[in-house]
Amino acid sequence: MRLKLDENLGKACAALLLRSGHDVSTVFEQGMTSASDEDVLEACRREKRGLVTLDLDFANTVRYRPAENEGIAILRLPRRCGREHLEAAVAALVEGLTRTDLGGKLWIVQPGLIREYEDETSATWKPAR
């Protein structure tokens, strides 16, 4: 899948997704650091890329309607976390992407679990594996 990593995710996350066969670009590589959320999402639409982020602002399904995007995956990590937490969340994302497309959906991704929203009123919980 074509994905764009938000500025809050670094090279380690990009490497994990690239190793899994995904086409990954980053906000940082494109000189979009400090761009507005709307500009980042518009770039994703133009490039037909799903957004992967830690930014909970994108969980607002009224402001960022899932059906109008290539998909948004928000990684939820513990407050005090290490690389292993990021790797576990990315592994859950990769597993989810092997089973279904992110397009038009909002995923809240935690190690072993993906909550999926298709619009502002529906949510389902799916095991990541």
C-alpha cells in the first residue's frame, strides 16, 4: 500500500513498513514539517496515500471524514514507550493491511488490536492477528 508517515514518525517506522513491501514517503522527506493537518491530508489525497501518524487530532471523524481520504492509521503507544512498542504497533498495522485496505477508513492501531471507523457513527474492534 502507498503510505505517508507524519512528521512524528521517524526512520525506524519507515524502515519497518518498507521491509513489509509498502511504498512509503514521509512528511519530513517532502519538506512538509510543520504543515497543517489539512495540508498533510490533502497531500495524501493527491498522492493516493494513506496517512500513518501518532497525532490524535486525525481521530476527529467529523473534521477528517474517513470516506474522503485514502485512510488514516493512528498508532497508539503507551506514554512511556520504547522502540519495542512502536514495532509492535507497526506489526499490527502491517498485519491489518494484509487483510484489508485502509482506504476510506480510520484505524486506531495498538499492539494486537485495530479499531476501525468508516464514518463518525460506526466502529468495530478487530484483532490485529
